[in-house]
Amino acid sequence: MMPDKQSPIPDEEIEAEARAMVRDMIQRSRWYPGLPEEERNRRIEEDVELNWPLMLADARKRLEQRKKR
């Protein structure tokens, strides 16, 4: 990832937050309810890998708000 001039927050920190947000959303929604835990966790990680970029803007906002406190 290239540095974002809009935010002083490191890209790696934003990516980690975006991944955590996606993972939390999926786990709370109870996706894949009938699967064994190991398979469910594997699928969740696949979904996180595919979808974390969708949460970049929200992750950046969340981190910026935390830094203001």
C-alpha cells in the first residue's frame, strides 16, 4: 500500500483495523452456522481477505477519531 497523504496513520494500521472490522461483522452476523468451527473460521478468514478493502474508509475514520481522544 502507498501512504495516504490525507491521514498520518500508517497504512498497515488502517489495513489491520479494516480486517478486524470485517472479521467482527462476519462473526457477529453468524455466517456459516452449520459448519464445524475450523471450517467456519477458514471461510471467515477467506472473506476477510477478500473484503477488507471495502472497510478502508471506515477504518481510517475510526482510527482518526481514536487519535483525537
